[in-house]
Amino acid sequence: MTEPPEVAKASHEVVRMARDAGVWVFGGGLERQQASVVATDGTVTDGPYPETKAVLGGFSVIDVPPREDALEWAAKMAAACRCAQEVREIMTDPTV
């Protein structure tokens, strides 16, 4: 089993590589798994509660044109942190 300091070192190395490549935008680990939902009327409730045992430990935002490049970076991150990565595309504002 890999020790957490080894995982942190490997993960930081991938982030450094992404910065050097000019694709890193932002990322970070999550403080805790607790989530809150704020409704349109301002009401706050706990949740949502995922139906899976998987947890979200953090996220990374990278800026690469083709999805294939994003999948390659996700593979590097998965190997570094020893956990699967979920890849999603973020819609951008075309007026900016």
C-alpha cells in the first residue's frame, strides 16, 4: 500500500507538469465530504448523498482543446493519486 506522502509527492509532480505545459487552471483537495444544497429561496439542506461508496477527494481544472488530451492528463493524475478520475467538460461563456 502506498503511503500518503508518496501519493502527495506524485500528485504535486503531475500538477507541476500541467503548469509547465500551460494547461493548469486551478485545483485543490476537499476539506470534507459534507455537502449542502442551497435552494432558490435560500433554504439550506444537507446533501446530496451519493449512492456510491466513492468519495470526491479533490478536483483539477485544466484547459486543453481536445477531449483526448484531457483523458491523457486524467490518466497521469489517476496514476499519481492512485484513484480513478472523472472527466467532464466545462461550458465556457462565448462572450468572454
